[in-house]
Amino acid sequence: MIEPHVREIVCFEPSALALRLKGQRHLTLLESVMRGENLGRYSFLACNPKSTLEVTRQGTFLDGVKQEQSPLALIDRIIAANRQAHVRGLPPFQGGLAGFISYDFGRRLEPHAKIPEFEPIAPDLVLHHYDAVAAFDHMQERAWIIAVDPEKADELGGQIAQAPQPLGTHVIAGWSSNFTREDYETAIARTVEYILAGDIFQANITQVFSAAIPETFDPLAFYRVLRLKNPSTFAAFMDYGDIQIASSSPERLLRCVGAAVEARPIKGTRRRDPDPSRDAALIAELTSSRKDRAENVMIVDLLRNDLSKVSKPGTVKVPVLCGLETYANVHHLVSAIISELRDGNTIGDLIAATFPGGSITGAPKIRAMEVIAEIEKAPRGVYCGTIGYIGFNGRTDLNIAIRTAQFSHGIARVQGGGGITARSNPAAEYEESLTKVKRIMEAFRP
């Protein structure tokens, strides 16, 4: 088992240090911008990975070499070959795999589902093996480089000591949606018909806003604006060459510490209002809403079922049901489900059992994914997939990539929507989809 090398460094804002690593290979920033003791305590920064696992429609590749093993089995193999001791008292990610798994990867986990293979906008999976990480504890206001050896620590330390790189513009204009308002409301009505017919109980339907990327646009400059416009607990910026991702997600898919697992689905949303009395009224409306609570409880039941596939009997519990969380632009109902992995089950097994997250598919999951594909008629890419890390020390934390912008093939994409139930009002659901992307779209303005 590897004993990592640790070196304390001056604690700057992680996104400020990311400016110094701009241009390095496969820059990954996992940042807690909205910070707290239990959620949003840590951030991580890494670049120049030792190796890369990538899944595309052409196959599964490790450093460009095609592999016969399944991607999740490869993840487990890489972890087993690089077991690392956990250094107590330091942030949880101390080296390992970091990157994203696209929503569209879920099609591989459900091969019998009737989901077409859309033209991809992102790889199905990109996970980099980072053997040196800058880790930040925002409660202590301390930071460290954690690496497999002193030479790796020196290399990363020298890179973050460089002068910040210049930034381009964060501005993109000329946005359009793949739905008109009328078409989106018709799509919601069609989803309600599926629910009333007994096909599904709920489905998460979204619209895509897209625009051409101007030559002067800089995704990192955009992320720097986004993190201030929409601070969140599970934010991320990734520059992987052909694709860049800027995420300001408030939602956790999974955290795993040893055998202890936690999921935190979000279901139920109201916009924030600058008037305190109106804002309080919106909170009261959300917390008393039968529709929103039913939607949340439905997804909690789905996740309890997902986790039970890989957990010890009797360990799946719900310590928080429909708790209120408030963010820059919205109020959410959030639940927490915990469990303990069965002996012999791996992180690959856990991902297979729970991905994609039930809060962004619906229930039952497979049929909801089929309805989503039929109505949206497009891939989601990283949006509604997951971003995060799988540590070699037995610590994993993965978000659900909502409130996320994708930049690839010369096109910027932002997606937003909501969970549709039998009580959904098409006009209200259209307005909610705009609320979900409001702060992101503001971050593209001059």
C-alpha cells in the first residue's frame, strides 16, 4: 500500500490557483464554493495525469489502448493496483481517479433499454489517474500537495507557483433552445399522459440551450464568473482538450467512505426572491407542497431500492427526508439516504447500481430513461451524469452534474428542466426550466 507524500502550501482560492495551471494537460478543479462544515468543506486541483481511462462509442481505452474489460471492472482493477493509505486529518481525495461519467453512459448499464445511440457531444466517460493533488480544507483555511513521491509534489508545487495565465472573454450570445415554449409544454403534457397511462410515475424532462462559441471565449474565464453568480457545494471546472465543463451543481450522487455510502437527491424547487417576505412565502410553498414532497419521496424510494442491491440488509436508511436547502438562485428539497456496502461489493458495483441518479431520470428508472430519450431526442453528455473523484484511499465523492455548461465541437450547451409528475402544470414546468438555468445564462453576459 502506497504511503503518500504530504507538503503544506499557502491556502489560496482554488480557482485562483487554477489560473496558474491553465494550459496544463487535463486540468481538473473540484471546488466547494458554497462552503460549510459538513457540505462544501473541501476542494481539489490536479493536472497532468499519470494515465487516462476513456470510453467512447469506439470502445474503452486506457491511455489510447483498447481494452476488453468493462469500464467499471477497469476502474476496480486500477483501484486495486494503486491502493493508498489514507492520511488522517487531511482532505479526503489524496490521489486517484477524477473526471466525469456522462449521463449517456447509463445506456451501457441498461443494454435492454430502448434508448437510441445519439451522436455524442462528449465521451461516455473520462477518468484521469492523478498521482499528485492540491487539496484544500476551507474550514481550517489550509492546503496541501499530496503526491505519491516528493518529485511529483515538486512538479505540482512548481506549476502552482507560476504566474497566473491571461484569460479571454466569458461572454457568449445568440442562445436558442431545441424547444419552443409551446413545444416544451406539449412535451410535458405528453409525459403526464405516460404517467396517467401507468408507464411511469415520474420523468425528468429538460430543454437544451445552445450557441456557437466565439474565438475569444475562455471556458475558465466563464467558470470564474459562474462560481460567483451561482456558488454551490459541488462545483467543477475541467479542460480535457476536446471538451471543457463548467459546473455549479448543488447535488451529490454518492459519497463512499470505506463501506459507508450516502446519496443526497434533490427534488422540489422554488426560485429565490430578493424580497424577504416573498422569499419566505416561496419556502413555505415548497415545504408544504404535496406535489414536490411526493416527487422527492418517490426518488428516495428508487434510491433505497438501488442501494439495496449492493448494501448489507437492514443498513439502507433515510436520516433526512425532504429537508430544505437554500442556494443563490433557488430553494430545494433534499433528502439523504445512507447504507453500508456488502462485503465484496466494489465502487464499480455501486456505480452500476445507482447510475444515472434517480433524481434526474425518474421512476421506474429504465422506462423513465426511455421516455426521456423519446421526448428530448438528443444526448445529454456530461449534463445529468456525474463529476468527482474515486480515491485510492477508499474515499469517493461524485456529484450529479446539473447547473452545468458543456463546450465541445464549437458549441456551448446549457440544459435545464425538472421532474414531471401527474400533478405537473406544463406552463409552470417551463418556467422552472428557465429558473434552473437563470444564473448560468447570466454568467455568459458582459
